[in-house]
Amino acid sequence: MKKNITIYTIAEEAGVSAATVSRFLTGKAKVNESKRKRIDEIIKKYNYRPNAIARNLSNQATKTLGFIMPDVTAPFYGTVFLEAERVALEMGYSILLCNTMNDNVLTNTNVEMNYIDFILEKQVDGLIIMGGHIDNLRTAPEYLERINALTNQVPLVMINGEIRGLDCYNIRSDSKVGINQLVDYLVSLNHEKIAFIGGYMDIQPTMRRLEIIQESLARYGIGFNDKWFIEDDFSVQAGKDSMEKLLKMNDRPTAVICVNDMVAVGALHTAMKMGVKVPEEMSIAGFDNTYLTECVVPEITTVDLQPKKLAKTAIETMIKHLEGDMTDKKEIIIKTQLVLRDSCSIAR
Amino acid sequence: MKKNITIYTIAEEAGVSAATVSRFLTGKAKVNESKRKRIDEIIKKYNYRPNAIARNLSNQATKTLGFIMPDVTAPFYGTVFLEAERVALEMGYSILLCNTMNDNVLTNTNVEMNYIDFILEKQVDGLIIMGGHIDNLRTAPEYLERINALTNQVPLVMINGEIRGLDCYNIRSDSKVGINQLVDYLVSLNHEKIAFIGGYMDIQPTMRRLEIIQESLARYGIGFNDKWFIEDDFSVQAGKDSMEKLLKMNDRPTAVICVNDMVAVGALHTAMKMGVKVPEEMSIAGFDNTYLTECVVPEITTVDLQPKKLAKTAIETMIKHLEGDMTDKKEIIIKTQLVLRDSCSIAR
DNA sequence: TTGTAGGCGTTATCAA
DNA sequence: TTGATAACGCCTACAA
């Protein structure tokens, strides 16, 4: 086994001490011009790279951020992650990603809890959580306890999470603006029979959106028919199934708001398959404004949650905190906005 | 600042030496039952977790694999990554993901090369590369040189890469079977005017697929009209643009094979927007078999590249290598297969 | 079965 | 400006 090349290797060949090589590497102290040059040469000769593990151990910091989410494969989460990675890298940090996929959002918190431990062992400097159990309105007590303890070990940023009274940063989107715009729009198109599909009752984005929709409709004196809330998960398949249920009803809604774009795409899929014309016979809207909305015809009208802005804010908030630039602004709201496309038209 | 809890903290309180605690932790040597118990208690009391960084430094291994790819957000890549993460975790490894997004596939190799350095500094035990410059048929010499050097530092697994004569493992999908099936199918539907859209000429998956399509058509004595190869990138937008070009031609093809599902979805989008019925007036097929194909109507007929199998094989191959279970099978072929859905029908 | 001591590759403190 | 030297937290001979 070839011996590793270390600062000692470099130091020896350059005729200096390891400390000097280290200083050269970090640039935190001056080193004589001639030695500089020699060190530089040897480093290039060996194509030497400092060992980040050793560096981390010594520095007591890894310059890496843990990021826990359900599934990068979902366009919204994926977009957030990618932007987070980009911004982090730009600021000199890297991201350790964990997908908790297998967890059942409503019950089993094991995967996520294991991941938290796992990620802490890796000594991340900060932890970012998006989706999963932090969205759960009835959080399991042991999970709550764990996440509370967490808060003392490492700074935490939650994206669109729901847990109250937790000492962490919250980056959340204010759905209200976007939803009001959406409801205004639908009402202006004469819709009064509006459904809401996808998502679990116990999950925050679901209930929050549903409530705001109801409030928003109430401004027009329009009631929400509970039969038209179809509970399911957040997948394309959920959209397909839920729309099918809706279409089998005697009293159909004229417009369907979906808990996210994936569900909207699924809903559109079923409508088309069952010969229901969108938007002529049925209007459909989504949430998130992911690229999916522009994949289908008609393109889907949606509420933009600004995933990139969420990501950027989350990373910047975390790094500011880590670098001592404290704020006491623990909560940051990102505005949402309606994006008009082709999937809604006048009710008939 | 609170002092960190280390094996010494535990050792002291348990009245044993740090070595014993370490042995308890690794389980690699026996430790007396009564001490076992005491150690265990203290560990729980403090909620102690071993510091992975220190462990890695000592072990000279990180149990993490670097994974370099262009963009997790693309469904195919995302699927591969997710499965890779799952399998790796199951085998006790974690994955450090890097998205090279910003690189221009054809020219600038900087982002990817920087990432390689970056990832090596983190002392990953192995490196997996999928997409990006390894697909480039005219690889930049300095990139080749770099990647060759790489090969001496860390085991390398390439997924569907093209670089020949490199000492690494290759997991690649054999497109031939799937493409032959696709061509057989299209010909059986009376298609003779078949286009191919998306992808760059200089990129392996593009050319490989195109060549095989041509060969496959040749079996039927059908020629390929070069005008119907529209070069573009691999995005939904590419599909939209390319289809538009195709539809503006006087002599239109009756079927379009797309370099991947995203392009296929884009192509379908344009066809529908321009009032061309799919599949009645135009058949469309894709590659990859991602979930996108089932989002749209008609659902898209595609060649399944088995992303999960690619991922699993890649990870298993890597870990087998790392754990000394060497094989000399440096190349593993994953079969592809045609998946029939609704986007193709008889030519007219 | 247990403890001592040295090493993993860097950084940082303290003299010089 | 430089060089010893002691951390950082864990693992593993080696000796007991």
C-alpha cells in the first residue's frame, strides 16, 4: 500500500515544517515568498489535496449541512435541493442529502429519526429539514422529543414545517396570497363548485391550504362542500385516483384545486382519459409551480411556492447563523403567487 | 462552550478505559458483561454518538461513496440516485451527491473536474459517475488525463459512460434489445418514416441510439432520413422545439423516437398544441421509462433502461470491490426492454 | 478481558 | 516568519 501524501511529505521535500505547509494551505498566516513557491511546486508535483476529514477533525467543523427530505425525485423537493446545493457550494459548504422515502408520513418516524442520528454522527454543522414528519399536525411525542433535543446539538432550519415552539429557524411560504389570487380567479370564472384533492388531513400543507381556500371562498359567500375534499397522498397516482372519484359523483365540481402539481397532473390525466375536457368541462389548478405544469397540455395553472427562493433563504439563514452573523428573525415568510396557464376556464 | 462528549467521558464515568468503550462501540472485541452494561447506561444517559469524522480518520475509510451526475432533478437520474442511496444505506454506506448542472456538456469540464477534487478531499471510498463528460464522444484531453489519474486514487464505477481503456467498472445498458423491439413494433405498425429527436451528436447515448435505430431499420430495408434527426439537448423544451421543427416540414415523419422521456413529453406537448393527434397522426416513443411517461395522455411508449437495476448493480459492484470481494468482470450489461403504452399506433 | 500508547492528517498555540 | 508540539476523537497493536 502506497503511503498517503500528507503535509509532512510536502514539508520534507520542500525543506520546511508541516506547520508552514499548513499555513500555506489555509492562507491564514504569511509564509515567505521563496518557500511559498517551493511548497507550491511540490504540491503540484504530487497533485496533493488536503484531507478534509483530518481538517474537519482539527477544525471541529465540517462545512457541511445535512438536508433531510422525503424524496428528491419529487420535482418540488428536487428543485429546492438543487438550488440549496448550488447556493451552499457558492458559500463554501457542501450538503449531505438524506431521503426518508420509506417513512410512512403519518405513523412510522423511524427512518427519519435514524437519519437524524446518522447525519449528526457525521458532524454536520447544521441541519435542514423539509417535508416529512415536521409537516405532521399530530407529531409523535418521541419524535417531538428527539427533534427538541436536536435543537441543542446543532442549528436547525425547517422549510415549511409546522412544529411550534421549537427553537429553530423557519422558512415558510405564505400560501394565503397565492390562494386568494387563485380563488379570486376561479370565482371570476364563475366557479362555485370547487373541489380540493390530494394530501392527508393530518399533514400541514394539506390542511393549511384547504382552510385558506375555505376562508377565501367565504369572502364570496361560497361554501365548501366537504364531499369534494378527497384525501390521498401527494403523488401523480393520487391525482388520478381522486379525480376518478370526483368524476363518478352525480354532483360534480366544476373546478379542482390539487394539493400539488403532481396531483394536478394525475387529475388531468384521468380527466382526459375519461373524456372530460380540461379546461372546458373541468378546471384544474395545482401548487408548487414545478416544471411538470409545463409538460402537459393544457399547461397547469398553479400557485408558485418559489422553491428556489425557499432554498436560497434556508441556506443563507443557516450559514449566516453559523458564521456568527446572528439574527433574531427566526421566521422568514416567502410570498406565493398565482401563475396563470391554460388549465382553467369559465365554468359552465 | 460545552465540552464534547467523547469515549473518554463515557470511559471515565463507567470506570473503564477509552479502549474498552471503543471495543464496546465497534463490537470487534469482547467486553465483560458488567462493564458492557455500565457503558451502555452512560451512553444512553448522554445520548452519546461516536464522532464519524474521528472514526473515519482513524479507520482510513469513510464508508461513503461519491456520486457525480448532472442533475438529480431529471427523473432518470433522480431514480438512479434514489435507488443507489437506498442500496448503499442498506449496505452501511452513505452517498455524497454532486450535481454538475452548470457544466456545458460539450465544452467546459471545469465544474465536473472541480467536483471530483472536492469529493476526493472528502476521502470518499469510491466514486460513481453517471452522465456528464463521460458520455462525451470527444472528451477533452485534460479531462481524460484527470479521470485517468483518478483511477489510481479511488475505485471508479461509471454508469453508461463511454470512455474506453479506462481502468474502472462499467455498468451499461444494452440499448440494442430494446431498440430492436421498438423498431420491430413501429414497422409492424407500418411506420417507415421515423424521426429521431433530442440529444447532441457528440454525446454517447444520442449517437448510440441513433446508430442502432438505423441498423435496426436497415434489417427491413428502410433507410433513415437524416433530415429527421433534430439535434438539441435532453430537456422537455428540446422536445417541444424539435417537434415544432418536424411539424413544419413538408415531408413529415409518421413516428418520432425521442432520445429520452423528457424530450418525448415535450414532443407530445407540441404535437397536441399544434393540433396533431397522437398517436393517430403521429406516433411518439421515448427512452428511460421514467414516471413522466405515465403523467401524460396518451401515456408514452418507451424503452426501459432499468434505472433501479443500474443503480443497484453499480453500488453492489463498488462495495464488493471495496470489501475485497474482487471480480474481474469489469463490465456489466443491463438489458433494456420495450414498454408498450399508448403513444404509438398504426401509420396512415 | 483490559489498559497504555501511538497513529490517522490537520490546525493552532506558543516560543523562538 | 518559522518550527515544535499539543490537540481533535477514535481505533488498534501490544503488553499485561
